[in-house]
Amino acid sequence: MKPRLYLKTGDKVAHIRFSAWGNGKVVEEKHSSLAGGFCMVRILFDDGVMRSFINDLDNECCCYYAGMRIT
């Protein structure tokens, strides 16, 4: 079963609860070829910090459910 990915490299995003981070851009996307493996994205925000998030909509901890939105 393939993961349902939310973000892809180059997407511009913002977090609805942490506006102090500023806007972000997805700079890296990784996903496991093994069944049940994690799908991750790394996002560089305007505050200069790179943060990592789970990127699988089938995972309850997906960045979408945590408040990440495409802008």
C-alpha cells in the first residue's frame, strides 16, 4: 500500500498555530520503500530553522493534521 503524500519538494507552506516561524518551503522529501515506513519532509522556515514532519496522510501525526497548510 502506497502512502498518501501531502507535501512535495518546492511547496510553500505555513503553520496555522506557529505563525512566528514565518512561511516555509519544502526542501527535502524522503519516503521508505518498505511497507509501513515513514514519509518525511524537511521544511526551511523564514526564522532560519529547518524542521522535519511526517508527510503521510494515513498517519495520525501527519503535518496536515498538526496544522501545516500549503500557501
